[in-house]
Amino acid sequence: MSQAQDNPQEKLSAFVGTWIGEDTIFPAPWAPHGGSGVTTYTGALSLDGRFVIGDDVQKRPGQPDYLAHKVFGFDPAEGVYTFHLFDSTGQNPAQPARGRWEGENLTLEQATPMGRLRFSYTFAAEDRYVFRMFMSRDGEHWVQLIEGSYRRQ
């Protein structure tokens, strides 16, 4: 994927396909039990390859527990990648998360009424990535919420 460093559409294509993986939600005040599950993500290019639109289905244990609709894009005016997340908890972002690729890692941050969110996608190979999500109430002290490892099908 390194060859796509200067081509946003090629970088976005990393999110295309069907991915399945195991993930862990870490205990937090809003999810006191945490736990593990299996997530299937399916993403496709849209609008002439300028966006990737995808859907997550998390199952814990065996039943759908969480649904998400994701939109990845690139803002050429700011030179940053964008990420909109809409989910079954009612998440409706006022603004997208924004970030940049560094090597094989895309890190995006977003301000929300509950604090800051950080999303990290690390591609170990073209067919594998690790996703991590963190939250900070003050922008300095971060708590990990989710970690998962996914493989392209």
C-alpha cells in the first residue's frame, strides 16, 4: 500500500471488501461488561472512488449486538482523510473524524459532546488490519475502548 501514499483514492481502497475479525470491547462506564465478539465489515467504493461506504455488524455471542454505517473520504482542501460513523447507539456525528496516513497507519480524531475520540487503522498486509478506538475527556488522557484484528475475505 505504500505506493498509494500520494493517491487518496488508492489509499481509501484499503477499506474496500469484506473483512471479518474478532474484537474486544474494554469495560468502561458506558459498557461496564465489555467482552469479545465477531465483526463483519463490508465496504465499497462510491461516487467515482472518492468515498468508501461500509457497514459493520458485530455479533456477541452469535447475535447482532452493534450495527454501524461508515463513510471514509478525503478532503482535498485540508489534505486530510475523513471518517463519518453512524451507529445503532444513535451516534450522529456533528463533524467527521479527520486524520492522516503515516506509513500503513491511518489515525483520525473527532470531538464529540462526551470528549475526543481517536480511531486507528493499522494495515499489517493488504489482507489484514488492526482497529483500535480510544476516548479522552480532556484530550490528554486516553482510554482504549475497542481493539480488533480483521482479515479480508
